Amino acid sequence: MGSTTEDYFLTSEYHIGILQQVLEDSMAKESLVRSYTKSFNGFAARLTEKESEILKGMKEVVSVFPSKALELQTTRSWDFMGFTETVAPRETRAESNLILGVIDSGIWPESPSFNDNGFSAPPKKWKGACKGGENFTCNNKLIGARTFFDSARDDIGHGTHTASTAAGRIVDDANFYGLAEGSARGAVPSARIAAYKVCDTSDCDEADILSAFDEAIADGVDLITISIGNTDAADIYSDTIAIGAFHALQNGILTVQSAGNSGNVSGSVTSVAPWLFSVAASFMDRRILDKVVLGNRRTLIGNSINSFTLNGDMFPLVYGKQASTHCSEDLAVSCSAGCLDKNLVKGKIVVCDSTDGVIGEGLRAGALGVLARAYVDDVSQIQPIPAVLLKPHEFEVLLSYLNSTKAPMANILKSESFNDTSAPVVVSFSSRGPNPIAPDILKPDITAPGVEILAAFSPNVSVSEYPNDKRSVKYAVISGTSMSCPHVAGAAVYVKSIHPDWSPSAIKSALMTTARPMSSSKNPDAEFAYGSGHLNPVEAVNPGLVYETTEDDYLTFLCKLGYSKEQISLISGNKSFSCPKKSLSDPNDVNYPSMSASVNAEKSFNIKFRRTVTNVGVANSTYTAKVESGEKMKVTVNPKTLSFTSLKEQKYFDVSVVGKGLASRSQVSASLVWSDGSHFVRSPVVVYSM
């Protein structure tokens, strides 16, 4: 129902009154599930499709949509980005005054990453509470917790991992059974954390997610990180995270969201609204891999986080089809569920010509280990038994050896850390652009480390997601855009600690325009994979210029999406706003740090962007534009120089992009860099055909 209003005091009784216009009086109260009254106006209720259609027709209502179940989407990562403990300048007192809201699966409060030794009382601005349920205690580091379940305690490990990645204390000698050993820390170890549990072991309900935004905004958090998303992008009027984040923005709170784990598929990014900070995932230079030594002493390398060391030198290998007595050959070769015979795999390493479910089947049957064909070969995961996923070429070498001898043998070694000089490269599971909802807003915005990240974990949770795996750890290695998202969130809190008066859009701009350029030869999807580039927190505190995006920019963007003046008034609480009649209502004129436009295939194009930059560097300074572009388009900037005489002074410029036409489903890109000799303010310029 949009923004809160001063015309009347919002209570659940008001929402029951709305429901009474649709339901019988006695049923209205029972129907209400959640009432959102603190930071925005809305409710969740149990309704039939016919009843929801009646609600849609009410003038007070912006949108009605079903509450779906969304999905949950470090020792080395910060150093890899140059953000070391000694290099990064700190304002510890300002950092300690900032509160990171983590909307996730809860938190493990006893983790060493959330120890409050040396912390003072919570900031006076904090209005929240510790309502984590029975046997849950907050402290001066973890200052607040709310849950929509029995307890805010993390039963998955996901929320604990993301919270510590962003703002965990420095913990020396953190490791996973000796792997990835080092000092685990967040970007802002002195910042406070408030945890909002919206996910259990099954899913994350949208009604609870909206409640978490409502509470977090009212509690006084400074930034929200949410590593949750849908499998497909939703229209903005029914995207609960976009809705909650918009109201957070109105209260000066930036929301950072994972871009999604839907893989290397065009248009799969699910974090699409321009006021969201959308984060892709990439490798860092430390990779965890495993070696398999065959009986002929040939060594194969594959993906696995294997903490086990087998007791012996060599062990028998058995092919899946030779280890089954009751399945078809096709099913047995793939080690399908229920196929492996316990008597035939005991004490042996099973070879499986598939990836799906084979580890679990090997575990069920009591195999000594598993060697499997990998279909996704750029990520290692924690395994419950000695197991390695081999790239297709390596797997064929294994099959050749298996068929060359009557008594094939092998050994699976414990995993090791390797140096990857090709990093950073966007990982295969990270969702790609273009933006399926707002085609002229480039998404994702940025990429950050999200592969094989060591961070705090819940010790009562299976580290490999297999119930039979009873290992208990305080730190675990996980991959996902869920892991890259808190890196950017922590960096954003860090920037805010240095510049407490900066707006959410200024912080976002600083991180985007100082991001390290990435190689399109290593990342064929280019900006649709990595956005503005790779996170670079050290440079972000001194960007020189920033792109301030105003609320009116976002409301004008909603005009372009077809929202009426009345709907926008309800959403924003701004009754005086009107949609512009000029062409400036086009989304590519949102004052965004990147520039993107979709065009018709095989047709020439002439696109104009207008942008405004604010000087946050040196009072007296002159910036000159430099453009790097390919042959398929010409980019011109007017004016080519911007001269400033004071801080916070603003200047606008126009960018013209001309081309002769693009093949269907292709893209071309350029970069615009404004520089005064010491600052380099970089924006990607992308044109693509649908």
C-alpha cells in the first residue's frame, strides 16, 4: 500500500478494516498474517484469487501479489582486493557507530566472529531489540535480532556466514580442517550487526522478508544486506525485496542484494531495480582443488573441498555399472539413487558418469569414495566423503585407465589450496544480464569474491548439507552470489564510516566507478557478467566524482515502467510528483553510474545519455573525459572537460552513442573515464540488441 502517511496512524486494525471490505467481519482478523506499519504501509493475508482481485481494485492499494518462497542465494578475499588490515585507513569510532542489518537465515551469536570484547554500548540511534527467542543472547557487537520463527539462531549456517563476511571480528587461525587457513574478518570489524531471520531450512517467505525490512528500517540500521532472491526476476510492483529496499532508500539506507545463482544464462539476473546494489560473484586467486592419484601414478586434478585423508596408498576402483545388481546400465553408470550395492562398493572408490546426486548415493551405500564427471567444473564444494568432480577431459582419462587394467586402483588425496593467476573471473553460476525487467538499467552492478569463501558457520549444521555428515565446525567454505553480496555490503559500510554524510547513491557510485576493469576475453558476457567491474574498497573512499541518484530519478523511472501518478504518490508518499512529459523520462537518463541501452537488431542507433556528477574530491579541479570503445560504435562526450571550484559542486554532461546496427542478441561496450590526473571515475557504456 506504499509509503506511510501522516494523515492517520497505521495499525493492524486499519488493515483489518481494509480486509473487512472483502471478507466477512469475523474472517478478516483471522485472514491477516502480517501487518507492515513501521516503515511502510502494507499487509499479508490469506486470500482467494477472487478476493485478491477485489483488493486490487481499491484506490488505496498499489499492488497485490502472492507471497512466494525465495531462495538463499574470509581469510583471503579482502587481501585479494588489496583491502588489507594495514593498507585500509580506518575511522574506528565512526565504524563502531554504524549498524549493518542482515536479512537472512539468522545468526549463531556465540561465534568468535561476533565477540564483543572491547565494544562499548550500542549507538544511541539504535531503536531495535534482541528478540531472538529462547537461549539467544545479543551483545555489544551483535546488538539486535528479530525472528519470524521460534528462534533467530541460524539452523542453516548461511546467515552466520554472510554476516561475518561483511562485518565479522578478526579471528586468527580460522580454517576448515586446515584448508583456507588464515585470519577471518569482515570489511568492518568494529561495526555493529542486527540479524533478521526470514529463512528456515525450507525457504524464505516473502511476507517475512517484508516484515524484516519494516523492522530494520524502524530499528535504525545504516545498511541492509540480503543474499536472497527469486529464481526468476519479478516485476518491480511484485518484487518484495525491491519494495522493501525502496522504502529503505527513502530512509537513507542502501540495500545490497545478490544478483542470483541461475547460471550463465542471458537475462537471468534477478536483482533488477536501480535502487538495489546488485552483486555478481567471481573467483579470487586462492582456489581449493583436489588430486586423484591413479594406480599407474597418473595424477588428475578436480573440484572438491575434501578434508579426509584415506588410510593407505591405493584402493580398488569400481565403475558404477559394475557396482549395481538391480538398475539398468544407464542408471547404474550414473550411480542413480538406490542403484549402488553396499556389498559391491565397500572399501572401494566408485566411478560415476554423472554429477547429480552421486555423492549422496555413494555416502548411502558406504563407498570409500566417489569420482564423478563434473558438468560445472569451476567450483569446489565441501564433500561428506572423499570425493572429486573431474572435468570431462580428466574423467575420460580416468575411464581409459579403468578399462586398461583388470585391477584398477586409485587414491583421493586431501584437498589443497592453489594459486589462480587468472583471477578475477566471473563464476559460471553467477546470474547474467541484461536486465529482464528494466532493459536500460545495467545489471549486475559489480562483482566481488563469491567462490570458496571461508567465514563463520553454525556448529550444529551439516557442513556438506548431507544429514549423515556429523562434522561440527565454526568456519566453513561456501560459494554463491550470497557470499559476494556481503563483501560489497561490508565495503559500503566501510565507505560510509569514512564519509558518514554520503547518500546511498553516492556510496554505490563510489564503489562502482572505482571498480577494477575486468577482461572481456576471460568473461565473454562482459558487463552482463561483471557490471562496472571488480570491487576495490580502498579506492572507493576517494572516488573524486559521484553520480547522485535522487528519489525523483527513481520515480521518473517508475513513470517509464507505466506507473500512474496516483500509484507513485502511494508508493513514495510524494503527492506533488508528476511524471515528466519530455523524453527525459527514459530510464537511460536515470543518473546512474553506468550507461546501458537496448536497441533493435540490424538497425542503426543514436542514443543520448545525460548525467550529473558531484565533486567530492578536490575543490579546485578539472576533469577530462577519455573514451575507450570498439569499432562498432562511436561515443562522444559534451563537454569534454568539467571544471570545479568547490566541493559538492555539480556539473552535467551528455554522452552520444552512434552505431550502424548490431546483430541479433549481441552487445558492444565502451568505457568513459573522467580524470583529473589522480582520480579515475569510470563508467561502462553498453548497447545491446534483443
